[in-house]
Amino acid sequence: MVVRITMPWIIQKIPHVYMYTIIFILFASGLMMLVVSPDPAVRLAGMSVAELGTAMAEMTFLSQSAFYSHVTKSAFAAGIGVGSVIGPLYYTGKITVFDLDMSTDRQLKCS
């Protein structure tokens, strides 16, 4: 008899405090890789790590919204959607409109 373990069962076994810590580490390391490195391959890896953190955050926080009303789920979905659109647009506009040749150190100081 083969027992298959699927992802939701694994996620339910991990305490939420550890999940929050993992999500924070993924976000922070992904964004640092994205901002600090001049190498496009490392930036792409940083984007992948940050998106993994986003996916884990969605699984964790959306599963907790089962205990709340429909408005909570709508607000969560709207916040994720708006953040996914506004964040990159803000960063792109800040770099291209205000200073075309901004170094990495200066980008970290301005953000």
C-alpha cells in the first residue's frame, strides 16, 4: 500500500509561527537578491524565491480566512492583486522617471 502525502497535509502540520518565519526569510532573501545583485541570473533566482514566499503566504493566510466572513477573503484577494500591480509599477517609475542611472547602493538608500 502506497501512502501519498500531498502539499496541503504537509502545510497543516507546520505551526503557523514557523510558517511566518519561513515566509519572512523567503521574502527578505528574494528581495535582497533582486536588489543587490547586478547579475540577471541571480535577479531571476531572487524573483523566484520572492514568489515562492508569496505562494506560501497565500496558502497560509487564505487557509486562516476560513474562520472569517466572505469580506475577509475578498479583502485579502484585493490586497494581493493591488500589491502585485502597484509595487512593480512604483519601483519602475521611481527608477526610470526620477533617475535613469541609479546605482544599487543608491537604490537601497532611496527605498
